Amino acid sequence: MQNTYVAIMAGGIGSRFWPQSRISYPKQFLDILGTGESLLTTTFKRFSKIVGKDNIFIVTNERYADLCKEHLPDIKEEMILKEPSRRNTAPCIAYVTYKLAQQNPYAKLIVAPSDHLITDTDAFKDRITEGIEFVSGSNTLLTLGIRPTRPDTNYGYIQFHEEADQDNIHRVRTFTEKPNLEIAQSFLESGDFLWNSGIFLWSVQAIIEAFQQHLPEIAELFEEGKSAYNTPKEEAFLQDAYANCRNISIDYGIMEKAQNVYVIPSSFGWSDLGTWTSLWDNADKDEKGNVIHGSNIMAYGNENTLIKTSGEERLVIVQGLKDCCVIDTKDALLICQLNQEHVLRKINDDIKEQKDKKYL
């Protein structure tokens, strides 16, 4: 894939995976799936087979730069882009886009989160290849949409025009943020809605034009860095740019407004692994529907329950739970109902107000 690059976004804190995911060591650096490697490492390896490791940027918060090097020992120093503060996905993508455009104005860019599960890597590679071919010959913004298998209220949805513009590529009609169950059910039944995967493909020129049209203040900020990118002046420029940059997502800022947005309906075993329930959904289960990750656990009479521990010294015994998750770490224990992880947002807020910040 000539002139094709990947930007892996790895700056989040994964608060919905508390208490394992912490600000000091967030979800993308954890072996959430019990595979022996972190989600970031798995994502990097997946894209290395498509574009090569030297064409992969990691965009992360500056405090996680050393963790990125630790998990990706083969990556070049200059491919880890350090954001001085969190400003959501639009500034993150603007940074890597404008920097890459200085290096290669003909570049195509794949943007993807660092912490998603993809089980059918061959199908994934095929969709990426189709997508790059499409954006190489058109001034378009392309996303991969996932064919829904259930009325999930944790995902955003993309509605597409039924008639394909090219093979399996359709123009997008609407974006809808996480709907309620009734609306999600109607989306599933209609057949023209997809889950929003958050994986994007475009040329750097197409996304720069989109920033100029829909987020002109962000475009102007990062345009000013032309003389600083890929020089010793870049860090100082970023400090100033991010201090003056609004917090906004690429979906809300550009994708929901642009008229040249397309989608490829896809099926490649995808999950955003956003909650403990999503981990339970995708993990191997015993005959009672339990998922048990840990080396010193004794379980009796549980059903459809996730039990996950991170240490070997403490013996954990769980009896008689149904539809629950038990997450045990060295300094915190979470016991809650599966499908109720929205409460974790309030839990994190309460910890911030009432307890030591070390628990975050």
C-alpha cells in the first residue's frame, strides 16, 4: 500500500474498565483479553501486516509515551506523537494529519482506536484494501461500519443509502449517537443501519479540506504549525496549539456534517471492548456462561458472571452470583451487575470527590 499510513489513537484512560484501567496505566496497555499481549500491541501488529510497522503513528498523551515504547519496542521514536493534553479525537487527528501532510502530501491515512477487538483479520485487511483504493481515487471521507447483530445501545449508528456507489461502498445518510433500546431495535430491523466502528480512511488532502470547512478554527491552529512539524520546534508549537484548541470529536465536528462521507458495511468480528459486558460477550465461557480470568480463583454456583483478578497472592472466592462482574485488583474491588457499567462514570466521579486520587 504505497503512501498509506496508520494513526492509532492511544491516549484514552478507559474509565469504563475501572478498576483495572487507571489513569497511570489505562486500558490500551492491559492484557484485557488474556492473550499475553496488550490491546495496543495487538492493534499495532494487525496494522503492521497491512502497511508495515514504519508507517504507523501512535498518537497518545505525552505521559504515556514511555509505555508506548515499552509495549512497542520496534517502533521508531518519531512515530510516537505526544499530545500535551486531551482534546478528543478531532485535534488528535488534525495533529497527525497536518504533520503527515508536511512529510507526504500524497499520503492516505487510516485512523483507528488502539483498543478494539477484531477476530477476522483477513476480512479486516480486505475491507481496508477496498477502502484505500476508494479514497485514493476520490475526495471522500470513508468509515467502516459494522453490520449489527443485536440492538446494542452502547454503539453509535450509521445509516447508509441502499444503492452502492461502488461495489460495497455506500454514501452515508445519517449518524446517530447511542440510541435507546426501542430505537436500536428499529435500526436493526430496518437493515440500513450499521454500528460506527470509529475506523476512518481518507487522503490527507481530503481531511484537511474537511477541517477547513467544518472546523476552521482547528484547521487554522494546526496550519500554523507547518514550519514546526518534524523539527525541534514541534513540541513548543503543540503546547500552544492544544492550549487554544477546543475539545471535540471527529464524529461531531466533521463526519456528521460533511456531505462526502461513505461507509463500507463490514463483518470482521469487531467489538470496541468498551465495557466489562463487552469483554464477557467476547470471551470464552464455561457451561454456566461464566468468564474466569485469574490464577487464584475458586468459583461456585455462578451464572453468566465475569470474574477477573490481577494478582496471584490473594485467594478470591465467588459464590452464587448471576449476571455480575467481579474485578479484583491490588487496591480496589468492584462488584456490580453486568449491563450496568454506566454507573462506573458516577463511581469515578465519586472517587474523585470522596477518595484518594490514587484509586483512579
